[in-house]
Amino acid sequence: MIEHHAFFGDGEKVFAFPTRELIEELERTTGNGIGALFRRFRTSEYSFAEIIHVLRLGLIGGGTVPAEADQLVAIYCIGRPMAETFGVADGVITALFFGNAEPEPEDDFDSPLGEIRQAAASGDLSAAINAAYEGVAE
């Protein structure tokens, strides 16, 4: 399932549109097809209601109880800077279109960069510097 994780309201929340019915409900409540809605977000032609619907339905799709999703949107969208709420809604729509971002690769301590990170993580600055210069001196 494609999910978007973001801090919203009182903590980290999961937003998702795991079913066709939720996407259709988003289209119905906004009066725009999903492609048109995505384009409106890209061109800054979105409405406040569209932001609210993306967040509310995304929360429900992410596992939040509908009543709680309604309450979170009512409390944390009204009277807050639009940039805050738009940023979260834009992340939800972007994840819906492009999927989740690639996770960062695990540290490979066998690689030169991994050795530098391991030395730096130990708190030994001289070991980190020596590890960094090791590949340069060769």
C-alpha cells in the first residue's frame, strides 16, 4: 500500500488511498477527477476544501477512524497557516501519484563511505578523518 507519513496536528500520521472507493470519494467531494486535482495542486489553483478532503480521506485510508479524522481536520486546518496544511496534502497527493520515496540505503560499513560513517558515529574525530583520508592517499 502506498502511504505518506507526515506530522499533522498532534503527531505523526499515516495518509493513504488504498481503495478505489476512497479515490472516487475524493473525486466526488472535490468535484475534480484525480488527475485534475493533482494538476490543481501543481499549479496552486487548489481550494481550501480540496486540501481538507485530501487530508480527511487520506487519514481515513491510513487507518484513522472517520470521526477522529474529521476532528483532526477541523482542529488543525482552520486558523493555521495554509502552507502547513497544503504541504501535508501535497505530500499525500504526490505519494498517490508517484508512490513512496525510496528508502535510504542501509549503511554498508565495508565501503569507504561506510567506514567513515562508522568512525564518525564512534565519536572519534581523528578516526573519522583518518578513514576519510585513507582513500585519498592511495
